[in-house]
Amino acid sequence: MFHFDFTFPSILILLIFLYFFLSEPRLPVRKNRLFFLLVLVELLVLLFDILSSNADMNYQDLPIWLTAVLNMAYFVFFLARILLYFFYTLNILRRFPDVRSPAMLLYSSVFLISELLVLSSFSIRTAITAVPFTISFTSVSFSTCCSPSSSFSSNGKSFPGVI
């Protein structure tokens, strides 16, 4: 069970930061833009953390696609937050590379590969759960069709398409 004890106060603190940041005029320099983006992405991470955790806890009441989309959105913003923290740190240390530099190409490619892995997880999982067999700890059973109605049962509970 996921506890939201620290999540809601974190959202309130970030909203206070954002209010004070936006209440004063700022120069449109990279440091200010990155900080603003970082706070926004952090708010989105916290929002999708709440939504995806609730979807994971109540997965039997929600469509599987909704649970998967909420989890993917959480991880997309989670990885974007990592990249923004990295860029913000580079900017503070005055080591921010040129946009066309090989270093920026390397940073962006690692980020894009990570994002593609997160986004492809739904289609990979769908392909895996559509296989025409199920494996349990005691037996292997095969079905004649790759229908989503094939199921694995254990202790009287049925789990569709679980391998």
C-alpha cells in the first residue's frame, strides 16, 4: 500500500516555490527556464505518482490500458526530471555543452533510448501476454488460440494472460 504522507506536502511546497518564482520578474536566461521546467516536471511526476499508484492499487477496477498509460506517463516524466536535473547542474557549474556538440548528442540519445524503452513496454507486455501458453510453478498448459480469454488459475483465482 502506497502512502501519500509526503507527496501532498511536497506538492504544496513546490507550488509555493512556483508562486514566489513567478511573482517576481525574471531574466529569461537558461538557469531560470531550466528551474521553471524542473519544478513543472516535478509537479507532473508527483501527480502521476499519485495517479499511477492508485491505479496500481486498484488495478482490478480499472482497464489495463489505463493502468499502463498512467505508469508510462509517470516513468516518462520521471526520466525527464532526471535529465532536467542533469542539465540544471551542468548549467550551474557552467559546463552546459553547445546544442550541436557530441556531448549533447550523447546525453540526448541516452534519454531518448530510455524514453523509447518506457513507451515500448506496453506493446512488449501486450505481445508477451498474448502468447498461446501459460507457465505456472507446477505445470505448463497450451491453448489453441492466442485469445485474451486464456487464463492462469491459482488457488481459485484466475489471471488472464499471465505467464
